[in-house]
Amino acid sequence: MSEKTESSWLQFATDRPRLTVWTMVVVTLMLVGLAALPSLWPERFGLLNPLTIDTDPENMLSGDEPVRVFHDDMKEQFSLYDMVVVGVVNESDPDGVFNVGSLRRLYELTEYASTLRWPDPDNPGRQEGVVEEDMLALSRVDNIEQEGVGSVRFSWLMPEPPDTRNQALAILERAQRIPLFDNTLVSADGKAVALYLPLTSKDMSYRVREALLDKVAGWEDTSDQVYITGLPVAEDTFGVQMFYQMAISAPLAMLVIFLAMWWFFRHVRLITSAMIVAMVAAASTMALLVISGSTVHIMSSMIPVFIMPIAVLDAVHILSEFFDRYPHHRERRRAIREVMGILFKPMLFTTLTTMAGFASLALTPIPPVQVFGIFIAIGVFLAWLCTVTFIPAYIMLMPERRLTGFGHAVGDPDGNTVMGRWLHRLGEGVVGHARAVLVVTMVVVVAASYGISQIRINDNPVKWFEPEHPIRVADRVLNEHFGGTYMAYLALVPEGGDVILADYRQTFLDRLASHQKDVQAQEDATVAVFEELRAMAREVSGDTDSAKAFLDELDQRVGVQLDAASDTRYDAWLEAQSFVDGERQRSETFKSPEVLRYIARLQQRLGETGVVGKSNSVADVVKTVHRELLGGDAEAFRIPDRPAAVAQTLLTYQNGHRPQDLWHFVTPDYQNASIWVQLTSGDNRDMSRVVEALNDFIATNPPPASLQARWFGLNYINVVWQEKMVSGMAMALFGSFVVVLLLMALLFRSLLWGLLCMIPLTVTIGAIYGLIGIVGKNYDMPVAVLSALSLGLAVDYAIHFLARTRATQAETGSWRRSVAPMFGEPARAITRNAIVLGVGFLPLLAAPLVPYQTVGVFIAAILLTAGLSTLLILPALITLLQRWLFPGARRAVPNSQKQEEGVQ
Amino acid sequence: MSRYWLVTLFQKLALIAMALGITPIALAQDAGAAPEVERIVNRANMVSYFQGRDGRARVAMTITDSQGRTRSRELTILRRDGPETDAVEGGAYLGEQKYYVYFRRPADVSQMTLLVWKHQDRDDDRWLYLPALDLVKRIAASDKRTSFVGSDFFYEDISGRSIDADSHELIETTDNYYVVRNKPKRPGEVEFAYYDVYIHKQSFLPVRTEYIDDSDNLYRRYTALAVEKVQGYPTVVKARMENLRNGGTTELTYSGIDYDLSLPEDVFSERYLRRAPREYLQ
């Protein structure tokens, strides 16, 4: 950007102020209109993108991430749904929930919940809401138990509410006998029962929850407590709270910034101009976000709160400078041109560095973070554009008399204000004790490095809510009573593809030969038929290429023979068919007793981690049904010894009310299995511990079949995106460091100056992250995201400081003589800025979600520290490095500027 | 509509000869209007479950889930009626019955057998033989609306729902069908609010049954897909049950259907569970 462009812009803005203002207003209204119209009347503006809220933590990863593709695939294969979890807890009754009254209410609640379905607006004729068939509740699951000698009974566990205490207690006893229910549906102490409501889609959870809350509103005078949780509920609640945040925190930020500016400048009209810039930038950016079709995620909902303080930043510099200069000129055109002349370049570069900091987030593999970074970069650019055009125009439109009294009285601003005096002394002190400042800095750096090495990477979306939020409370209570409400799934899937026929054919023929030996003694028809089968197998094997296709075709041919068989050969062909069938079933891995026992051992190992409260698998189903078939003794709670016995046990199980339950644990071809792992904690590092425990187990106990174990479920997805975020953030941090450094080297046309510019903010960020490590706060999503962007933001102070240092030094001719002027207006601007900006982010503390609060505290801390370290470290370093920084420094010829400062 | 469409294997059209004798009288009595609903229901139940002294069929069962994944089973079913006659007037539509189910495929469940003694006035008796565990187990079955071997059919669909369990109402008479609405007398014991059965006017074969839940949604549907004459009588040879909630479907295809085989009563006893009566299973 050449100086020419710069001045021609300024010329335009100051000469045609009305046109400038109108252009900005019209463009802003247009953007807002394009975003608002389709959101308000989607049917009439179908071509435009409406506002879309996205609260799904899964979307932290893009839809085509392998872990998500696998997750979706497995969810479909095992018919798993997102669930609302309802816990009914009775702490005061001696029988816990298992009293007549509580169970009756639970029964009614279950019946009511089963009807929570509504017509699906997108699919006429279909319904959305609770998936009744897959509900898990005492009155909706099957019990299996002994009934007299040699008889077993399958029946509903609680077909109707009990009438007597004994009946109620019997239900508890039965439920606890069935491992699938114990600690999942009923708690060990009998004080709590759970109700799992699968949903057709997550976004039904809010409606379902509201309906349930209505229903239990009448329970207040009972001793039953009802807790509703589950990830879908948490997600929907995010959505609501995000709006709350945008509606409360953003305006609050405006107000706080306004007050801070008023404190400094005491001129409502002028600071209004900065507020207008902030609003225009924030509104246009959000409009662009909607127009582009991006969703509003927990990250992007913070965009306005970020843009507003940054947008006023440049305006504060202008006003601050104008505040100091106007009294000298008492002529706004001249004053504003002078101000813009001094500030244009630093403002341009600070804007570019801030943009670089945010845009670097596009290097992370996390889409919501990318959107957040890119759109704030755009917003920062818009804010700059408005600042350099609108503010001068605005000032030009103000009648001169309105400015009367604005600014420091000509005199001594340094000595007249507390800040001025304090900064003045600070400057003298730093330069006088440059070495001491640097020693302290080094100590901070060393401590910070230690702190950073202690950082604990961890996140937990449920903890995004404040501790007393109903969701957190429900989470805590239910995890105390049950085996855990955080569900992770472990899929066991076959390794590699189809068996190649070339390998398989000989195996088949060998096994056939051995079988033929067994049938030698039988009737001639059988021997003959098996010979025919052998011939058939040789023939078929020529036409197909996979073992499966081979067996399919063989089976079909046997079927033809069977249908045409004479009475004498019919049985023989049946036997041949059975042989082929048996071969086909060899791929049914999860009927193998060896594999099932392996699963049971694996579950046991996971249970020893201390985080897994409970796990369920097909092995548990087999063991339970086997026990009841064999008379109910604990000794029979085991996997039977033959695959056929497993198959027959499972077929017996499927004669119940819910045959489909089996398919949550194993696919109908018995080639894939899933283990439900219930964790009592949603912390990512706890999930990571479970993952490690499994890896250890598999390393020392390889699976008996060629299987690979792969995790899915939201808890695991969280771990994956966290890992990606950590590495992605390192990348973004590095990227933005390099870009900012290059920009600085370009701005100062010196690598040394560029490096110097990077030092305060590097120390700042290091110190803050070191502190996080030392106090033990989790390095979570907001903390990670802030590292890269704060770099671009915090460098601003160094830019302003160094740019002004160079200008001042050029005038004064020496660094020593520049110190006083530098700790005059430039230091005041930086201080004002750090305060306005830091305070501007604090309203995020009023937001209901913890990540917002973290961002607020964190960024305020970074900005204030960066401001301080700029004013401390830079002058100290310049003092020590002046020989290299100002080679051939000469005594400057005193000029008018110098004289004015001399007066000060 | 469990009882009617049960159809499946055992229904033979009532002895049509007898039917021919009765129908004109019924029509004459009602002066051309539909016969009273109880008559239709009784008749349909007889046609669906009680025709002939006994019967046999091979059943190919294909269970398909909403993702198109299929599982196949092959069974042979034998049936023997208590009543000596097929005459509706003689109460043939609600007699005692015994079923013997022999699993052929898949291989790992082959030779499993299931014996059901169906009673009108008390719970059915059921026994199961699991060859791999060498175990015969009596299964207490107070509830007949459980899955029949993992399919979308219920036991009650296979062996028939007691006529007395529901009240019946003829809601429509079309050119081809009587449409009968059935409401349970004890709604707490079943998952439907009511079900409508489309009974073919000439054959009294239920060809479609629609189950409606408490929210007035159709959630389950039976359809007779193919009818053939076997030994002179129309018989459903292919039938489908759809679970409209989870998208599952089960199709049954009958072959090798035979009636009046003179199956001995002792085949339907615990003794034969372990030792399948090969001669009668074909």
C-alpha cells in the first residue's frame, strides 16, 4: 500500500464524508439483509443460506474424517442411536427406587416417553422422536429366569407396575441377575434406575427433554429425583446458551468498551464513531458468515465478541492521537490528516498481523476453528477499512464547535494524569535498569518453559457447562450410581478383505476329503453324493474368484440337486448342503467360543482401568442365556464350547420380545462385533487411558482370529479431534509466527527489528501457557485456539511501539532522548488500548458456558500482559541493543515536533 | 391379525365342498348383506389354521433388515389338529393343536426342534431341543407376542391368536374383502390398539392385516403374497410380515406342502425332540 493510495483514500474520506458514510451504511445493510431474509423467510429466499446453528461436537472434525466415517458406518451397522438418558433416583426410601410408588411413576414415565414422536416435516408420513423399539427401560426389556425344574421363562421384566413391596424388590433382584441390566438399567444400591431413550436424530432431544420435564413436574412432592442428561441434551443446551451468549455477552462487551473509552476520552460523539465501526464490522462479518453457508458453531458464535474489541483498537489509536494533537491545531482536517499520516502504516501492519494470527487457524484440521479464524480475519479487515475511511469522514461531519474541549489541554498531558505520570516514571525506570528487566524476563521464560512441560491436555464437553448447571449435576449423580453414562464403543472387525479363492479351494477340498472319510461307512447314496459334491467344487472353483462367491455358487448348485433328488438320495444331499453351509459359517467369527472368551477377557481388562464402570457385549448375552438354559447356576455363566452351541443359545435368545437387541452387539453375519464401554468420566484423557489399556492388552494378547479393534463413539471422536487440535495448533502457532515475523521484517526492512518485535508477545504467550501448566488448568479447546490468534493480536503493541520508536529516534537522533516522548503519547495509546481491549473481553465471564469464560479471562490476560511486556522488555532491549538497532545514529536536527516535546 | 393370516402353511381352503354348502345359506339368511362378523372371523380362523387333520410344509424364511442385510433359515413344520372335523359349526376354528418345528439351516442350528402344544383355555406348552447342548428345555410362554425364531413374525402369527382375545367389528365390505377391525379385550397385554384384517370374500383367506398402535400409526403389516391350490385348496405359499418401525421384513416361502398325512400323535411329544421323525419330515 503506497503512501499515495493512503492519502488519496484519506482525501476522499475527508472531502466526501457524506458519500463515505452512506456507502458504508448501504453495504452493511445489504449484507445484513442477505443474511436475515432467508433466515426469517426461508421459503421465500430458498436460494440464499439461512442462519444454521450447529452444536454437534462431532463437527469438530470434518464429515469425511476417517474416524467419523467409521463412526457413522458402525452406528448404522449396529443400529445405534444418540440417546437421552433419564435417571430416576430415590435416596430417602429404604428400598430406593424399588418401591411401589416410584416404580409406578417410572412405568408411566416410560409409557409417556414411548409416545414422544412427531410428524417429520422433511419426510411426510414418517415420524421423528423417540425410537420406541430400542428404548431401554425396566418395563421394556425381557427377563429370562428359571421357572420350576427344567423350565425357563422369557417375559417382560416389569410388564406392569408392582402392587406390593415384595413384587417391587423382586424386580430389582431379577434385573441385577442379568449382567446387561445391572449397573446400566438399575444401580447396584437399588436407589436409581435409568431410562435410555434413543432418538431418530439428535436435534429432537430438546423437545423430548422439555416434554419429560413437563411430565415430571408433578413429582415434586415425591421423594423421586429426575435427572436428564445424555450428550444430545447437552448439545441442544449448547445451542440455547450460545444465543444467550451472543445476546448478552456481545452487547455487554459493547457497553464495557464504550465505558472504558468514555473514561479515557470523555467525548460521546467521538467514541460513538468507534462503536459504529465495531458494530458494522461485527454485523457484516456475521452476515458474511451466514451468506457463505457456514454454520454458527460454539466457536463462531464468539466472532462478534472478538471483532468488536479488535475493531475499536485502531479507532482508539486514532482517537488517542487525535486527542493529543487536536488541541494543538484546533482544526480537525489538519489534525486528522496528521494523525492518519502517522498511524496509517502501523495500523495497516497491525491489521495484517492480527489477520495472520486468526487466519493461521485455517491450518488446523478442525472446521469450526477454521471458520472462526477466517471470518475473524475478514472482520478485522472490514474493521480496518471502516476505521481508515469512516472515522475521518465522521470527524469531518462533526461541527468544529462540538470538538471544543476535546483532548488534552495544551500543556503537560504526561504530568496531568495519573497514567501519564506513571508511564513517564516507568520509561525512566526501564531504561535505567535495562539489565534487571531482562534478567527478570529470563527468569519468567525459564519458569514458563517448566510450566509448559507440565501442561495437561484434556477436554470434556460436558464440563463446558458450569458446575451447578442441571446437566453437570445430572452427570455427576448418574455416574455415581451407574457404571457410567459416557459411552464409547469398541468395534472388532475382520482384518483385510475377502479370502482369495486360490488359497481357499485346497482347504475346502481337504476338509471335504476328511468328511468323506467319516461318511465312508454310511449308505452308498451318501458316499456317491459327496463324490458328486467334490466334482462340483472343482468345477465351480474355476468360475469364481472369492471364497464367498465360490460357496454361494456351490450352495446354489446343491440346492438344485436337493430339489431334484430322489427319495433315496434326498437325505444325502441334505447332508451335503449342511457341509457347504458349515463351510459358509466358518466366516461367522463371533460364534466362535474362543473369540467370545477373548472378548470377555478384553472386557475384564478394560474394567481394571478404573474408568470403565461397565461393558456389554455379545459374550455377556451368550453367557447369560446359557446360564438360564442350564438351570441358572453361576457355574453355567460361561461361553459354551462349540460354535453351534453359541448359535443355538443366541437363537433361543431371539425368541424374546426384542430379537433386534442382539444386532447392537454383533452384525447379522457375525463378522463384526461391538462392545459397549461405559465410562464414568467424559474426560478425554480418561478415554485415552482406556485406549492405551486396550492397546497393551492386544499387544500381549493377540486376537484368536484375524481381527482389528477400532474405537468409535463420541467419546473417542473427542480424543481424536483433541489430538488433531494439539498438533494443528502447533502448526497454526508456527505458521502465524512466521507470517508475523516476515511482515515485521518487511515493515521495518530489518530482520533484527522484526525479531525484536516478536519478543514481547512470545514471552507473554509463553508465560501465560506456562502459568496454565503450573496451576494445572486443562489445555482444552479454547486454550488451544487462543495460542495462535493471540500472537497476531498481541504483536500490535510492539509494532506501534517500535514504529514510533523509529520515527521518534529519527527526530531526536538518539534513543535516550526518545524515551520521554515514547513514554508520552505512544505509551498512553498502548496502555489505553490494552485496557480497552482486555476489559472488552471480560464480559465473556458473564456467559453461561465455561469455554467462553476461559476465552474471556485468557485473552484479557494475554492482552494486558502483552501491553505490559511491550512497555518493559522492548525499551530494555533497545537500550542494550541500540548500537545494532540504530547503526550510525546521528544527532537529529531539532525540529518543531522536537520543540513541542521539549515543552512537555 | 395374527390369527387369520397365519394362513401360511396350513390353511387350506376349507373343504370347499362344505363351504359351498354353507355360503349360499348364509347369503340367503342375510338377504344379500354381509354375514355377521363372528361368522366371518370364525371362518377365517378355520381357513387359516385348522383346515385338514394335519399338514406339513417346508418353510424358507428370509429376514431382511432396514439395511438390506438378510438372514436365511429353513424349517419344516408339522401340524396336527385336535378336532376331528373341519366344520366351523363343530368348533373346528378353536380346537387344540400341536406343532413340530424342525430346523434345517443354517448348519449350526440344524436339528434344533421346537414343539408347541397350543391350548385354547390356557398358556401354550413349548419345548425346545438344542442339539449342541444336548438339552431339552421347557419354555414357559405366557406371552405369544414374542419373535418367532428371531423373525418379524410372532409365535401368535404362526399358530393363531385366540378369537376370544379381541372384539370384532365389520367396518367395511368391498367387492372382494370383508374388512374386520379387532380390538383387544385386554389392551395392556398387547402392543397394538387394534388391527384390521382384509378377508377375501370367496376363500375367507385373510390377505392383509394392518396393526395400528396407540398413536394411531400403522406399524406392522402382514401380506399374503401368493396363493396356490394345493390338493385342490387355495393355500398361501408366500407371505410377508413388515415391521414398519424398524424397516425389517420377513418373508416365508412354503414348499412341499402336504395335507392329511395321518401324522401320528406321538410324533408331537417330547420323545421326538431329540430324535427327529425323519420319515415325516421328508
